[in-house]
Amino acid sequence: MRKRIEHYFEYRWLNYKNLAFGEDDKHLWSEFTDDEIDGLYLNFMYEQFLKNYIPIFQFKKNENIHSRYVWGDHNYRIFILAILSKLEPCHEHSNEILINENDEFMSVVFFMKGSF
């Protein structure tokens, strides 16, 4: 049991990117420029997540088939940062059932490794 607990906290420490910026540290964000914040999120903290999942967050801007919101759109940037700031890592053992049929599920799960 002790090993499982240690493994859980080791995994969480390595993968919980928002841990370094808790509620008590929100004032620190005002010290960063938008470019620095973007660099932290896009190139350091969530690069792999964004590579894997940004396609599901692409929205049409207007009727033009190739018109999509991009990072340079202020509201889109705020939207994506809000999502990233809420992500929490979760590690499950193989063959673990995450949700049973007809169960209510109050989370969205993004798989980074493994099979489903």
C-alpha cells in the first residue's frame, strides 16, 4: 500500500503541471508578459497535450471553410488557458474500469498514454 501511495504522489508531482501555480500564486501571473505565459503553457507545460488534442478545440470563426480561431485571437487564447489551468493528471492501472455503463461521470478524460 505504501508503494502505491508513493507512486501516486511521484506521478502527480511529475505530471501535474499546474501544481507550481496554485491559488496562492495567482498574483505571480501579473509579473509575466503574455508572451512569457504563452511560452510556459505552449512550449513547456502542455506542449504534448496541445499536440494531441488541439484539433478538438478548433472552432470555425465564420462561414469561410478555412477560417478558424487561433492563439492570436484574445478570447480563444483565454478559453484555452482556462482549460489548461484546470487539467489534473490521473494515473490508472491497466484493466482499471474508469466508468461503468449508465454511471454519471463529472469529468472529461484525455488519454495521453495507454489504450482504451
